[in-house]
Amino acid sequence: MDKLKMHTPDIAEENYKKLAALFPDAITETIDDEGNVIRAIDKDVLMQEINTKVIDDGQERYQFTWPDKRKSMVMANAPISKTLRLEKEKSVGRDGTPGGVDSENIYIEGDNLDALKLLQETYLGKVKMIYIDPPYNTGNDFIYEDDFAQSADEYADDSGQTDEEGNRLVQNSESNGRFHTDWLNMIYPRLRIARDFLADDGVIFISIDDNEQENLKKVCDEIFGEKNFVECLVWKKRATPPNDKNIGRIHEFILVYAKNIEKIRLGLLPRDEKSLSRYSNPDNDPRGPWVASDLSANGKGGRIVQSCIYPIVNPNNHKEYYPSEGRCWLFNSKKMTQWIKDGRVSFRDNTGAPFLKRYLSEVRNGLTLPTIMTEFGYSQTSAAEEDKLFGKKGIFEYAKPTTLLNPIIRVGAPENNDIIIDFFSGSATTAHAIFQLNSENNSHRKFILIQIPELTNKKSVAYKAGYKTICDIGEERIRRAGKKIKEETGADIDYGFRCFKVDSSNMKDVYYTPADIGQLSLDGLEDNIKEDRTPEDLLIQVMLDLGILLSSDTETQEIAGKKVFSVADGYLLACFDKNVTEETVTEIAKKKPFYAVFRDSSIANDSVAANFEQIFETYSPETVRKVL
């Protein structure tokens, strides 16, 4: 049986292996500064293999950089030995039942860099849309402090924001000499990891203001590729400009990037009454309502243009009409004659100029998302929305309204089963908007929300109402939004979420650093699992390690007197009980799971261990066997 690694992948190591597989002759060895023999890549050989110039340090080139950028890249690739643990009491079932764990929606409390690393293998290429509203770096908001070289006490002095896992937030004031650097070091590794979550036709929307919009655009150009830039949306966030300045800013930006611009698949917004009112049918055309449209097009150069320059004769008064200077008709004369005969081309007031009738039945079934978003709610809309939901004013400030998120999700995740991730989820507007959309047509979009448990101010309305962290607010909003929408619509959708928290690994330190453990300290470590961890904890870490969706159906069975977890209808069978007998192993093998997982110390005796492989070879040789 193979051992599960029980930590996130080392991306840098995997990249090295890919490079070594492509160019094995470029792999060599050298001596480091301490005299140790280490592996290396021969630059000269690599240059010959790829037939392009390799730039050395110091050479001029076009690049976007900042202090510690290399450190941010290393941070994005470095593995961590952490896990997720289910918070059952905070979870909500699909039907809204408190404590239920059958929902396919996921909410994670913890540092989003850790959470993204834990999820990256499981959700690689499976996410249709990412929306994030990160800290804008205004000088007053909190940003994540990722410099692990400092002590926990130093961090606490910096921010006053720490939890039991050492998650830390700091205020990035403009007096800080690393004002932009610290923000870039925060956002860069998170976006590097997030890119790999997107499906080939996936898209990311990022809200930002002027403080870092320029830098964020350059970071995204590097991570997603400049060619994959889709648009920069401008959201009108205020109805009127503030009067404390001569020029009042009333907008924010939303940067939009595709995973692959050639495969991007976006949706449309539903037609509203305003757009529908443009269409009418005054002549009782059997093709239905229509709107008058220009019959000409730009006509600069080309043979086909010449064939589309001719007189159109109004049959009612025989008056001739030509296209304007530099333009041509949309069709050649033969097609135009037929369309006039069919009534698709008509004349203004019967005796006027020709026009094209565009029928509602033949246009796209929806509206394009505009780049200038002037009718998508305001910041005040969000405040009023939350005040009404919580029955109290001022619970959460500066959230985005569902009137903004709803259309963005319609466009970015148009299919019924799309997965949406928001890893700066705040008050959980994204989940609220997804519930709204799903309830409209019983669709099944799913969300993964991640939020660090940032403390609320003790003087705030939220704190006094019992919401000690931002996670408390977000989770309660999801509960209330789900209940409200269910009562109003009665739609049969998933109103719940499974709540997890980022925690230290289930494995004892000796599992990872055996060389650092003395012989005398091995007493009591025969079991490599921490004493406070449950079988359910182990199952979640196994699912993460094997890349099995956290939303998968899970049930427990009793097999030969032992508790066995069945995940995704028997795709994974896992038994973490002690003293597992040959009978249990045999019954599990007979069920032919894709994966079978046991604790390393759970086999009853040497005889069972000796026969283990033979049992599976007899009943289910294709099953992948793992131990932890």
C-alpha cells in the first residue's frame, strides 16, 4: 500500500520534473555556497533546446517587478502541511436544516492562501468563474501579512489580528515605505494559484479601485496573459459624487480575464422591460415585433462593397435611395429585392428611406453586459440589503450589492451547474446572489467561499450583535438569505453550505520531520495521527489528498463490525478503525472501490497485513490502496 502524502503539492518541484521530462539533457549538478552538491539546470543547453534568448540578471528587459516578487512566487509554489476540518454545527443542509452536511456549497474559514493550496488538486480546472473583491489598499483596510520570517509576537504587535492558527492581518498605511509592495506580495501568490482553478472556458472578475488598479492590471497580464484580458468594467457605485472634493469619484473597476480567450464562454443578461419596449409590430408582421435598424454598413474598399452600392427603389413612389458616402448596403441587389418583397426591408412612412426590420425572435436571447455599469445598484444598495436581511443597521459596510453580483454571475457562469469561487468573500454577497439566480429557474450553480476570520471592531454594531468575526457575518447572511428566498419562492434548490476551517495537519510532526525526532521522544508515537482528530477529520484530508470534491455525497456503513466511509457512491471506501480484520478488508475489496484507504496502524495483526495485497488482487486488483 502506498502512503498518502498528506500535504499540498510542491508546485516548484512538479515544474522542475516537467522541465526535466521535456529537456533531460539540460539537467545537471553543481555546488552551492555551502559546498553541497545540488541539482541544477544548464542554461546553455536549455537555450539550444528552445532556440531563444535567455535573459540574465542585470540585462534590460520589459518587466513588472517589485521588492520580494521572487519570494511571492516561491510562496505560491511552496507546499503546506495543513488540512480542512468540518464545522458541522455551523453547516446548513441543502433544505436549510441547521447542522446538515448534504449541501454541495462550501464555506471555508481561514487564510485564503492556505485554503486555495488545499483545494488546488481537487478543483484543478473545474471552476467556471472566480469573483473576488480584495482589499483595495486604501491605507485603512487590512491586508494579509505573509512574511513568516517574523515571530508571532511581532505580528500581533503589527496588527492585533491573530487566531489560533497564526493567521495575521495588518493595516497597510500610506506612511509604510512598502505600501504597494506589501499589497502586491499579498495578491500575487493568490492569483497565481487561483488561475489553475479555472476551466479552459473560465473567467475571473476582480473588483478594485484606483489605488491598485494599474498594478493589478499588470499582475493579471503576467499571470493570465495579456492576450486573455477581456474588459475593464466601470461600476457606478454612487448615485451622486461626494462633495468634499472638486472632482467626485463615483466609480470602481472590475477587471475581467479569461483562462483562454479563444475558449471563453460568457452568458447574456435577460432582456428587461426597457429593452423589450423598443420592439413593436405596427404592421402586424407575422414574424412578430421588430425594431427599425440601419440598412447600410461601412463600405471602404473591396470587391464585395462595390456589389452592394446600387439604388434601392421605393415601390410606393419609385424614389431611388443610395447608401451614404463611404458606406454600402448590407446585401447585394438580388437579396435586397427579395427582402423588400418579403417585407423584411420596409420604408419609413411608406414613402421614405429604406430600413431593415430586426425581429425580436431573431436577435440574441439576452443583452450584453455593458462596460459602463450605471444601473447595477450602488454601495448604499448593499447596505440597505443587509440591514433588511439582519433587521439591524450597520452590520457590514462596503459590501457589493447582489444587483451587481447577480448580472456578473449570469455572464461569467451561465450554465446551471457551474462552480463559482470567491476567496475574499466578506459578507457573502456572492452566495446570496447565487441563491437568487438558482431560485429563478431551479438551476444548480455551486459556490466555494473563503474568508479569513478577521475580528470585528468591539465598538461595531456587528460585534455588539454577537458577530465576533467577518466569518460569523458571512455565514449568518447565507443562512438568512437562504431562508428568505425559500420562503418567497419555494424553489427546490440547495440553500445550504458545508462549513470548514483551515487547521493544522491531522498528522503528528514526526510524520513530516522524522529526522528531527530523537529516539527517546518516539514513545507514544506509534500512531501517527493527532489524538484530538476524528475519523471525519481524516476523511476530509484523504479527500483533499486524492482530489475528491468536498461536496461529494458521504455516508457511513458498518462492514464486519467496523465503521467505513463511502464517498461518491463507493468511489472511495475508507476505514480508520483499529484492529481491522481480514474479513473487513475482504468485504471492502469485494465492493470494488476506486480508492481504499486505511490507517497505517489499523491492521489487526501481521497475518492480515501479509494477506492484504493478495485479498485485493483476488477481488479488486484495480483498486488503488492507500494508508495514512
